[in-house]
Amino acid sequence: FCVFLESFLRNLLLFSEVMRSLFFSDANTVLGKRWKDTADTVIIGGGCVGASLAYHLAKRGVKDVVLLEKSELTAGSTWHAAGLTTYYHPGINVKKIHYDSLKLYETLEAETGQAVGLHQPGSVRIATTAARVDEMKYQMTRTHWHVTEQYMVGPEKIQELFPLLNMNKVLAGLYTPGDGHIDPYSLTMALAAGARMYGAQIYNPAPVTGLRQTPDGKWDVDTPHGTIRADRVVNTAGFWAREVGKMIGLEHPTIPVHHQYVVTATVPEVKALKKELAVIRDLEGSYYLRQERDGLLFGPYEKMEKMVVQDSWVRDGVPPGFGKELFESDLDRIMEHVEMAMEMVPVLKKADIINIVSGPITYTPDLMPMVGPHHGVRNYWTAIGFGYGIIHAGGMGKFLSDWMVNGEPPYDLIECDPNRYGKYADIPFMCAKARESYGFNNVVGYPKEERFEGRPTYRTSGVYELLKDKASMGFHAGWEQPHWYYKPGDDTGYKPSFKRTNWFQPVGRECKLVMEKVGVIDLTPFGKFVVKGKDSLRLLDRLFANTMPKVGITNISHMLTPRGRVFAEVTITQLTPGEFLLITGSGSELHDLRWIEAEVSNGGYDVDISNVTDDIGVLGIAGPNARNVLQKLTEEDLSDSAFKFLHCKLIQIAGVPVRAIRISYTGELGWEMYMDQKNMAIVYQAMMEAGKDQGIDHFGTYAMSSLRLEKGFRGWGAEMNCDTNPLEAGLDYFIKLNKPGDFIGKAALQEIKAKGLKRKLSYISLDTDDIDAEGNETVWCNGKVVGNTTSGAYSYTTQQSLAFAYLPMELTSVGQKVEVELLGRRYPAVVIQEPLVLTEPTRTRLQKKKINLESVTMVTSLGR
């Protein structure tokens, strides 16, 4: 009856709004409000995410914020959500989103006068297996250096928090105080009230019927009530997001899935409790369970073969009238999880079910939302694909409003970048990945995780067919790339672990290969752009902190944000006068391209930019015998004097034109060779044949990571990102503060340098056993949290475990002792001089100096 009454009142309110707009409006009034013909920002979609963004923008002082909702606020996925709130998230910076959301929800009622129905009894993630216990230890070390409270607790504390639990299988739990649940409808109304209070305008019902971009980059947003000219539009349309995207030619990879939860009648044992039960998440049972008044509410995530994807909405569109409707429930589909819940919480066996809610929630292929400005269109932003919109809404609204006002993201959140998907994310891929992500919702979260549904996509290199059965493949921006290679007798396949696992010895073999002989690696997933035109040099001088290389020369350069943070690391080669080849990591292809294209538009540069990522294949060859192999295949002189380090030449290898750059991310003698994809197999087979007498073999990205770390090479996304500046990251060599051009972030860096650094990236050696740092682990000193690792690996060359870590300046001296927490244990570590292993160019240079010095000494001695 309460549900019916609530629905009736909402519909009555909607009807009254429509009637008021019809009978009490003048030429400038729509829906009882003055119509705005222009706006700074138009937000499309009135769920909790859209309302949060309107609230935050208006509170930040942004004038002319308009939210357009096609029917009524909360229609879509918001109104039927279970409303769970948690500080917990395995993602390092997504934790900040959750934190900001809950801190806002705690104060929103007092600020707006609108009740939000927030309950904060805490939550417990339950471990019933040894692997789950390890997972919790793993997550604890990734949380200690954050502000969020989180504790690993034993059975006694768990039973105190949830006394109705069957404790027979419970080993441990991850307890997060302050977690709980909130009423989604009330939350959205409070955010909307706050938005109006600070000056935002909300129109509903006001469906968007068209989007048209004007020549100056603004948008004409069409509705039945009129058109609004907006400086910026934001798609927050939930499961209608694809429809909005299609208006401007975009196919957003979002797909609705069916999610069910069950609500019981009053349970006497629950009613008798003196305080609210903590929310529990039974990870092996794959369900959440919380108190709902005097009853219980629990929602399972069924296995991928049983869950339902609403793929017809992707093909045919969302039914026009769908808003506050639900799907038909199917208790049989979730019965396996219901039975597990009954075993864990026995009072459920006698509880009467009064409601089964089955509604659409939106998934992306990897379950993370798509948040930020979109590549390929100016001033079009998205905040879509939220599988957990309630807990993300508050923090994401703040994140986006900060970005819009300040011109850069407040912190790194590339895992939510809307540009992380390309054309490979088609409908079959989306459906396969949505099933996998939903069904794997509560699987153990191992480091170096791989998921295999929907693979391979069309993004396979020209040597994929030759390598796929020889290696354990990784998935990078749609590409298949070898992580490590098999040999007879190896324990093959993907076998994840929190400790060293089946790839550890084979990767050591590959490192030895590169250090002593010669190895070949497929580097095709690199993002690759060609920039040319009248203003190409001026554009790149503005974008990058390094000076631009001369023709035939390559360098490493960094794009910075206005605050002086590292937005990207790019390898730049000037091919011909005014024509540049830019190489970036696979995961940042469109992330970087969008930033470059935005500067082109803002600055009015006369340039042509081509994304040639899919067209060009890349093979790397590295090791002391690399020159011997390549020299057999080309007439080009590859000697040190003729083909110097960081030089680029167009050469022929086995009759194939190849753009060769003398560089290797292993730090050893090597070349990267760029060629047409269709010619990759020819070059690869020719190298493997020519290298037989040189001991040639394959190596993968795991070996490259180990080799780069022992050389002291920083990695973008780990040692540097939008959370770090290049000075604290030790990138001073690549930052030319004295270059004439006023590059983005220069003024901020000068200020940072003048004030002095508070922390610095340090190189540390760990005394471990069968485990190595991965990155984002907590660093301790004298019982206090002092920093965090950024990446780690085992150095096979020197037989020790290494990591990079950010430490306060007073703890960065060589010899400083610290501890690194791994799986609940603090391992001794010490700051060491970097690099541990000198790069090949440095070794060669020092060897030449030594020879020259010995010659001088000999002549001097003879003279005496």
C-alpha cells in the first residue's frame, strides 16, 4: 500500500505540473517557470547523478545551470534502487568518490531541509574462504593511506554487528563504519532542492528531442518547450544515455541489465533488535543484505549464464514510455542465492516475501561509469553507465563540477574516462562483458586480473595468430598482447594469486633472455597519432613541457595540467619538418587525443591530427644481440655511430618499409619498429629466422615491467598521473622550465619549485619472501603511515624485490628504512640509489669513457 500511495502521489504531482504549465503560463514561462534560452550547462537526465551535478555546479557559483528531465525526477534506475551506501571500493581514487558522497549525504538534510533517509549502521564484507581472507588483507593495505575508516575484524565482532548470522563458515570480515543505505527518491529530491536553492533551474517533463552543435562549439538543445543554447551539455540520462548519444552520432557502450532484490515482511527477530543491523555482503553467496524497517532486504548477483541483459533496448531503443515501470520478477533465477542467504541468515527461512523488485540498471563493459568530456565532440560530457549510481552520485557530481570550473580533473580517475572504449566495444562485446561483469560481481579481486568474455575483438596485431597459442594474453584497450610466454614443462594458463604464481619463473627466463641474448615483443597496442600542419610545432610546444625534437630525433615528453600535474607521457618523433609521430600507452589513447584536440580547438591551431593506432603494428627487439639480428635484414648501418640512441630512420627490413626508433623500454640495446599491420608477420618471421644463431626468443609485458623498474623508468598511470607533479616524480630532466614557449602548467610548476616539494618518489628494495609489491600498498615508518607504493616487481637481474614509493622529503635519503605492508604483513624495506641496473646507453657511454681514460693514462705513463 505504501508503494502504491507513493507512486500515486508522484503521478499526481507530475499531472499538476503539466496542468500548471498548460493553463498558467505566458510566452516566457514553461512548466510554471521562466524559460531560459541560454545556459552555461545543460544536464540531460534527472536521476540522482544529474541532480547531484546540478547541485554542485550551482553551489560552486556557476550561473545558468539547467537540468532537463524527460518525465519526472528519479524516473529510470534511481527510484527503484536498493540505496546502498559504502565507503569501500577497490579502486584507489574511486574511494574518494564514495567518501565525498557519504560526507555530502550526512549533511544534505540540514542544508536543504529535505529528509534523505540516511542510515549508517556500518557494513561487513564476509570472508568464508582463505582466498577471501587474503583479498581483505590485500584491500586493507590499499586503504591505510586513505582517510576512510576500514577494519579487518574477526567472527566475534561480526556477530556483534549482525547477531542473526550463522557463524559456522565465517572466517573474517572487512568492516566499514558509516556504511549503510539511503532512500534514493528522497536523496534525489534533496539534491534537486539544493540545486534550486543555489540558482539552478529544473524543467520536467522536458524531453530532449535534438542536439545540434553550433560552429563555435556550443549546443542547441531542442525540447518540446523550446531550444536552449548551451555552452556545455552533460549526458546523465541513465539507460537513455545511448539515445542521447545517438543524437550526435555516438554509440555509448552502455547496456541495461536486470537486477532483482527481495523485501520481506516483518521478521520478529529483527523487530526485537535494539539497534539496526549492519549491512552484510556475503561474497561467496554473491548477495547483499540489509535491514528494511522490521524486515530484511537482500539482492543477489546471479551467475553470468543466468542473468538477463536487456539487449533489445540496445538494438531497438528504450520503450518511449518506460520510466517508473519494472520488469517481471523471476525468483527461480536467483533461488540459488536465496538459499545461500537463508543458510547464512537462518531467520530468512521463515520470513514472508512481500515484494520482489526487478528493474534495469546500466552497465558498461567493465562496470565502471563513463565520466568526463568525450573525445570527438566539443563541450559534450558524460556521466553515464552507473551500476551503483546512489553511492557514486554525490562524489561524481563534485568531481565533475570541480573539473568544469577549474579546467582539469581534481584527481586521477582514468578508470572512469569515457574515452577508454573505442569502436571495438560493439554490441556483442558489450553484451558479453555485461554478463561477465554482473556474474563476476563478487569474485575474488586478484591483482593482474584478466577476464576473457568478448575476446578477442577486431583489435589483434599482425602477429597475433602466430603468438596466441604460445603466450598468456592480456587485454589492453581492446588489444590482445602477450603477458608472458610458455615453454614445455611450464604451468600454463591464467592462474591468479596474491603471491608469486605460475608466471614468476617464466618471466625470469624472459628477463635473462633480454639481458644476455635478444628478445622480441609485440607493442602494437601503443596509441599512435600523426600531427602535422602549419602550426604543429607551435601546438606541441604549448602542450608539452619538453623541447620538441629535431627531424629524425625522438624524445620523451609530458603533457601537464594547468596545476602542473602529469596528464600524459608521450614519445615524440619528428619524422619530417612539421610532421610528428606521437606514441602513448594503450590505455590512454583517446584520453590523450581528446586533450590534444581540445587544445587545437581552443587555440585555433592549423594542424591535421590522424589516429593511426589501428593501422600501424609495432615490434620491439631488445638485448645485446639485437643489432646482430637486425643487421642481417637491412642494408642500413646500425652501428652506434651511424644509428644513435633516440634516433629514428626509415629503413627496409626483409623488404618491408619500417620506421625504426632506437629505443627500448627495457633499458637494453633495442629498436622499436613501426610498420603497416599487414607486414608485421613478414618482419617478425624474418627476425626470428635471422636470430636463431643469436638465441632469439619472445618476451612479454611482465618481463618489460620488471626490466623497466630495475632501470628506474617511471610509468604513466603509476609513478605519474593527475595526482602527481613531474618534479616530485623525478622527471626534472624532461621538464624544460627555461624553454621560451609558455607550455601548459609552466607557471604552476615554477610556483611548486619555488615552494619546495613535500614528498618525492623514492626507489626501495624490499626484503620479502614469495610476494612483491603491485602498487598502492601502504608504507609505514615507526608505526605510522608515511606513504604509498606506486608500482613494484621482482628484479631478476639483481635477485631482489623492488618498488617505487612516494615518501615525505625527510624519509627519502638513501639508507632510510621503512616497511611496506603486503597481505597484512609489514616487510622491511630500504631506500636505495636508483637505478639498480644501468641502461645500455649509459653502460656503453661509461665504457667508452673508461677506454678513453685508460688510453690517456697509458700515453701519460709512456711520456714519463
